[in-house]
Amino acid sequence: MASEKGTDSALPEIKKDEVAFSHVPEHGFSLFLAKRQKTIHFIRHAEGYHNEANHAYGDDTPCTFSTPDSWQYQDARLTDKGIGQCVKARETLLGDVNPELVVVSPFTRTLQTAHIMFGGKGYPFIVHNLCRERSGKFTCDKMRSKTEIVEDIKPIYDHSYDRIDFDSFGFLAEEDQFWTEGREPSDVVIGRGVDMMKWLATRPESEIAVVTHSSWLKHLFRSFGETIVSKDKDELHRLSGNAEVRSVCLAMHKGFYPDGEWVGDTDVFIPSHPSFRKGRWSVQPNTLASMHKKIQPESKK
């Protein structure tokens, strides 16, 4: 994580140990500046063939690795019903959802869901490994190779002229190195969820969609909200349905910075990854102007 500078013009303008909100308990509310908040739309993938099989059987037995024929559900794709759920969600649930970025788990079913719901609208897509499903035990939660997934999915995104970044954050290796016959520990899944939220906090966008999975969402949501009113707690903690959209407000209590560096002694911060270089970290007009002045004729300088 980058270091902070204590200048008024550097964004996000606050250090990690500085408070970014005002809370007076007896008032019953907190005040945040709008720029300290983001809207995150969490979306569970639509129905996959593993969901269909488990529902018909009554539990997760069909996808358990020791069950005969269970490997047919590896990296399960969407059923016809699931594809229809995405189309319906696009037409009925996303009217007020206008993300500046769509973050997607690297599984095929999430990549399909994200494309059907948001494809062709000009949104950039980034595949991110932190929001992948809880790993282990179930064959549906083991990814195919990166090559197989990209060969299936990239032409579909290309057809609708959608930009998708598979490489920067999505696949740590060609093969799935996380899946084992044992289930990924709950505390590890929660840790990935918190790390994902911290990454989202560093992003320059103020509205982001994250297309992910039910168990991952369950672990993230149930690690928050223990002290809130039961009605809200129940809504936050309940399992997400297929193709469900659940929106939350991410309020930053302190400064969050992506990897990057400050330029000399200036207040200019340059994130390491190009996708961050927009909004608050876009190239500033004075920088552009100085670059053009360098090519002016010597007689005019």
C-alpha cells in the first residue's frame, strides 16, 4: 500500500489514522462527505448446472468430489434458466444500477452472469481472484484452467465490444491452486472478503458492481452487522438468491490508497495499475499543459 502525504490537495486527502466521519451517538446518525462513500452492488451468479443438480437432489451430494460423476459440475456453467434470470435481472432489477466498473469472480458462471447483465453498455470489467467462491470439497467450486475459461469467454465479450481484464487480478496461475478435498476455512474466506472491500475502497469509482458467489457473500456479510437492529441484520445475513442484486454503502473511515508512488515532493500520486488512473488519480491539466510546452519552438518559449 502506498504511503500518504499530508497535503490538502492530495487525494483521498486523509491518512490511515485520521477520522473521516462525524458520529454523535445521541443524534442517531453519522455524517460522511459523499466522496468518502461508495455504492457497491453485490450480485450472486444466476443458476448454474450445479445449483440445478443440488436442488433436485436436496443437498450438495451431486457436487461432492467423492460422488460418482461429480466432476461434470467443475466450474459449472449457467443453465437455460440461469441465462433467463440474467436477462430478467437486466430488464427489471438494474434500472438504478449504473456502475463505473464491474468486478467479476474468475469462474465461468460469474463471467457469464456479468456479461448478460452488463454487457454492451460500455462498462469496464475486471476479473478479481479475491471474490472467487469458497474453495474445496465441491467440484463446482474448482475452476477450469485459465486458458479454457478465457477461450470460452473472451470471444463473447469481444463480440459486444466489452473490455475485460483477465490478467491483472484474476488468475494467479494457469491452474486452480486453491482447491483441495477439504473446505477452505471460514476465517480465510472472511479475510478474502475484507481484503476485497479494502481493494474496492482504493478504487477511484464511486459505484461498482461485484459479481460473485453465495458462500463468499455469506461469509462477508455475516462478519458484519452483529449489533444492528434484527430486521436489518436478517436482511444482510440471509443467503443470496441466484441473480440477486444486494446493494450496500461502503463508507471509508480512513484513507485508502492503491499501490503507487508520489512524484518527488509534489502532491501528484500515480497508482501502479493503469485502471486506477482516472477520477481522483487521473492526469491533471497542469501536467498535460507542461508536456505540451516542452515541444513548443524554442523561439516561442
